[in-house]
Amino acid sequence: MKMKRKQDLEMDVDMTPMIDCVFLLLIFFMCVASMSKVDMTPELELPVAPKAAVPEDLRARGVINILPLGSLTGSGEEVTEQKPFMVSGSLVDDRGLKAAIGERLKAEPELRVYMRIDRNADFKLVRRAIKACAEVGVFDVIFGSFQSSGGG
Amino acid sequence: MKRSDAVMMKVDMTPMIDCVFLLLIFFMVTSTLHRQEADISFALPGVADQSEPVEIPDEQIIEIYEDGRVLLNDLEYDSPDNQEMPELVDTLVRFKATADANKVEAMITIAPGGLVKHQRVVDVLNACAAAKINNVTFAMEEDDAS
């Protein structure tokens, strides 16, 4: 048997498919990274609930962030008793919250409100937010939590 | 000006690939660092259409106080700093079993005080989830548990 090897073929490997792949992956991860930032306030520490379920259905979710009173948001605003709810990056009061949820509800009738509440926030704020949801007509409210208390 | 065809044909791709790999690794790392969030849910008291008379479910009230004490039907369970709440979970499991045996829906109303930290409320919701009680709601009036 004769084994024949082309020297030329060994010398320049065709890089094109690899570069294609790498670009595809790059664009994918860039999209994922920017998508996950939508309305998720990073300075907020969610409570830990080991029995919480990781959701499969993420459609029609409106996010409300609630930080503890007196803390600062990413844009330097202070969370006050009057304006404690953070919707799409800005602090709003009860009326603003209701208006925001009402608007979302018009676009998405099956809206579910996803509340990302800091573990140190007072329950009275949560109660106000739940009340606002109920008054607008959203009865599907979910609390966000981490399954483990691990770092990160 | 002289241009060699050979240079034009073979552009050196190495620095570009280096850059792209670097970016790729950066975005991979940042996307995996993002911790996954999970849901813990409850039901808001709402208006539902009823075609038959409703059997009044067995309802239990859990009060939570600012200092972390958790009271089920005026009886204190677990220490205020215990996040797992094994005693409460045990009681809730038994309550759920009794409710199932009587064919009524197990229902929990949580009444936290206004200054209770959200983590404590989620601890109680977690205990309810551990006992597989899905019908959990909140007392909406500001009561004396503050």
C-alpha cells in the first residue's frame, strides 16, 4: 500500500468555516448578553428560595424592581417612600406603576407581573405593588428568587 | 508604489482571529456569570366565575413579625433566624395531608407586618412550596402584625 500525502494541503488549512462558526457564536453571546440586561437591575439582591422553580414560560412578563428604601439606583436616584418602584430603569410612584402596568396589559392581555424584590426591602412596598397590580387587573404575580445562596 | 499580488491575496487573518476569540471568551464568561433566577408564586385573591357553590377551604393564617418570628394560628414556629423552617414545613405537610383527605383545598394566607424584610416572606413562601401548597395568598390589609 502506498500512502500519499500532499504537503500543500497540510500547510494551509482552510480557516473559513472555523471563522464562520466563531463569528456566529460571538454574535449569539453578544445578543444573549444584551438581552439579559433588559429591565434587570443588577444592584438588586434577590431573596433565596431553594424550592423555587426555574420557569419554562418566560412570555408576557412585565418586570417591577423593588429596592430597599434609601438605596441608590444605577442612575444615582434614591429610592424614597413616594417613588419606590423601578420600571424600565426609572423610579415611579403608585400611580406611575399602575399606568405602566395598565399600558403593558393593553398590549399583552395575558400579562404576568414579575417582581424582582430585594431581600432587604420592606413588605409594605411589596404590598403596595401587589395592590397596584390587583387594581389594574393583573392577578398573576411572581416573585423572583435565587435557588441557592451561592456567590455571584 | 508597488503592490505585490501575493500580499493582496493572502491577508493575514491571525490578529483578527485572536481578537474574535478574545471577544467570544469574554461574552461566554459574562453570560454564564449571570445567575439564573427562579420563580416563587402565589395567588392574588381575584374574582373567578363560579358555577357551583364553593366549598369553603380550610384556611390557615401565617403571621410574620418584623423580628422574624413566624406564627401559624398564633403558635410560634422555628427560631426567627432559621431560614429552612423545618417545624413549619412539617406542620404544613400535615395540614396539606389533612386537607387532601377531607377533599378540601389547602389554603394559606400570609399576613406579614409592614416592616418585615422580603427574605422572610420568601422563606415562608418557600416552606409552603416545600409542603406543595399552591394556594397561597397575602392579607392585603395592614394589620397589627407590624
